[in-house]
Amino acid sequence: KGGEKGGKLQGIMIGRAAYKMPWHTLADADRAIFGEQENPCTSRRQLLTEYAKQCDEQLSTYVNMGKGQKLKHVIRRMVKPLLGLFYCEPGATKWRRQMDQTLMKGDPKLPSEVIFKCMEHVPSELLDA
């Protein structure tokens, strides 16, 4: 809100932190940085459910733009930002491993299939915290 000299904050760089550990970096951003009363997303379960829905809705657009790319590769690009969502949390390895196995060995038709299958391997207390 104010810089060293009392000026307004122009911007910050959070790229690597936001990519590697998005929940820890951005979960409270709307309230802490932008002054909102509350954050629009209250849990990782809510975040994943809404993200899965959005990805499913956008899938046909990306497949048509993909110029011959396999559906599995488009889905992989859509779910890859979620890999660090449980960084340093119990179940993080299972989350990443399940995502990789589902994409490599499975034949998902929608991003939500991958996301919801992986959510089964994360403790509820993490998803709902």
C-alpha cells in the first residue's frame, strides 16, 4: 500500500513463487493486497472444483487451436499449473504422482477427470482448509 518513501505500490514480482506454491502465495492476495473483505476462494476444494469446470468449458477452444495436438497434451497443459498446489503438505507427492499417472497411463476426456481423480488422494482436511 505504501513504498519506502510513502508512495503507492506499483507492482510486485511473484512469478516463481506463484507457480511453485500457488496456494501459499496467492490464497490471501485479494484480502491482503487488494483490500477486499474476503477472498473469493475459501478452500482448495472450491478452487479445484471451479478450475475444473472452467477448464472443461474451455477445452474445445484449446483443442481446436492446438493444430493437431492430442487431447491428452492439451489437458496436461491445463492441469500443470496445479502441480504445486499442495507444496510441502502431506499428500503432495501422491497428488503429483496421481496426476502424472492419470495423464500418462489413462485416457482422460476432460480436465475435470484428472483433477477429481487426483483429489481422491489428498486428505479432506487439506482440501477444505
